[in-house]
Amino acid sequence: MGNPQHHFILYSSAPFLLLLLTAPVSTSANERCHPDDKKVLLGIQKYYKNAYIFSSWSASTDCCTDWYMVGCDETTNRIKYLTVQKDGLSGVIAPAVGDLPYLTSLDFHKLPNITGPIPASIAKLSRLESLTLDYNSLTGPIPEYLHTLKKLNYINLSFNKLSGSTPASLPLTPSLDYLRLDHNMLTGSIPDTIGSIKNGEIYGLYLSYNQLTGTIPNALGKLNITVLYLSKNKLTGDASFLFGKNKPANQMDLSRNQLSFDFSKVEIPSEINWLLLDHNQIYGSLPASLTKLTNMNNFNVSYNRLCGKIPNGGRLGEFNKYSFIHNKCLCGSPLDACK
């Protein structure tokens, strides 16, 4: 009959052996990648027909350690960022990006064959802090839902073909600190709600190279802005309220608009190092305070209606005539001597 002890061992081991035979095969005993996230990512790979840039993505490897373009949170092991930055993709942004609930950073960069609208599914990413969809060929309007993403502080939608107006709700994004909408096809005016940006401060505001019209809202002058780019639009009227000696402005580009104000009455921010006002209708004289700016390394007031002698001193003398030409009656070095 055999040894009863052996029979006991065999019978008692049977359930364990059955478990081993029926359990799913694990790709790695130490795999960190969450299965839900992995499924979504593999779906995105399939959506783009297994394009070469996804060649490191494999069902048999750990997405947290072996896959390019993604990164996992060290504590939760959930996908924290998705960064797609190489050419080779075509079509629209995969709607499934909205099914990565722990995503804090989403980046589709320099993909000229990525077209279509910004997907509505991004509205589901409640933890999103940084959204970079630049240098693509995206079309359609800027989504209204962006302001509902309460942690979103960095928005870069530049260098696309986005159209329509700037949503009045966009400046109401609770954590907004950096906004790039430049190099698109946006129309209409800058919304008055721009003055409602959190705490009255924003590090960077880029609206250049669009088709914006109307006057600059006074509310913009109440903000503390470090970098402000409004160039190459069709903006009109006064912009003097954007200046102020104690403003934190470091770079300001208002060039190539139709702005008109008396420059002689403007107080230049003391820390500014980049001031471009060319191709406008600015009049008056150059303020003497320009000579006290020790950080200035880019300056241009050409193609305006300025008059008077160019002040001597400081770094102002380091700029050549092309920073001053084509004004009404501006004179003095580096232009012709005053009569």
C-alpha cells in the first residue's frame, strides 16, 4: 500500500500544485508596473500601430524600469509622467492618455504629424500638474475644461494651429503659474479674467504670434509677471500700465503690434534685461532711467514715433543703430547727431 506518510504529503500538496498550474505567469517577481497602467500604455502603443518609438514597451518587461518615455512614482508605482518627444507618430493624441489617473505630467513634443483637437479625456487627469503639447499640428479651440484641473500649473500649447479665442476660464485655473499659447492662430481679445490669476502672480505669459486684437486689458497691469510676450499680434492702445519700477518683469516683448503711448512717462522695471517695443506707434522720448539698467542685454524701440536725444550711459550705449532706427525724430549716438 506504500507509506501512508507519503500519501499524506501527496494529497496535501495537490491544491498547491494546482494553484501553480493555473496561476498567471508573472513577467517578473519584482515588477513594479501597475497592471492597469500597463494595459493602458500597451493600448496606446497599439493605437499608434506599434510605432518604433514604443519599441521598448513590451508586455514581458516592467514599464517602471525598462520602458522609455514613462516614469513611475517611487511610492505608489503608478505612472506619473508620459513624455512622447520623437517624430514618427501620426494621427491624433490617443484618448487613452486620460486613463492614467496618477499622471502628473503629459508631454507630446515636436510631433508635426500629430493633428486634431486636444482630447477631452485629459479632463479626467485630476492630478495633472504639467501639460506640454507643443510643436505639433493640433487644431481646434483651447479646451474650456483646463481650468477644472486644480493642480495644473504649467500649460504649454505653443507652436500648433489652435484657433478660436482664449477661453475666459483659462486664467481661472487655480494653480496656474506658466501659460504658453504663442505661435498659434488665436483670435479675439485677451480676456479680462487674466487679472484673476492666482495671487496676482504668474511667472510666464506667452501670447505672441497669434491674431489677437483689441486693447490690452488693464487687469494685466495689476499682475506681477516675470516674462511677458505679446508680440506679433494686432493689439492696440495703451500699454504703459504694464510698466513700473518695482515690477518683477525680467523680459517684456510687445513688438509688432499697434500700441500707442507716451514712452517718456513710463517707469522701467529695474530688473528688466529684455525689452522689445519695436514696430508700434509709441511716441515721446526715451526715459533717462534706461541708462540705469545694469542687466539689459536686448533692447529695441525701432519703427515707432519717438523723438529726442538718446540718453547716454549704462548699457544703452551697447546697442547699435538697428535698435533705434525709423523713429520720428530720435537722434544722437548711435544715430545721427541731434541738430
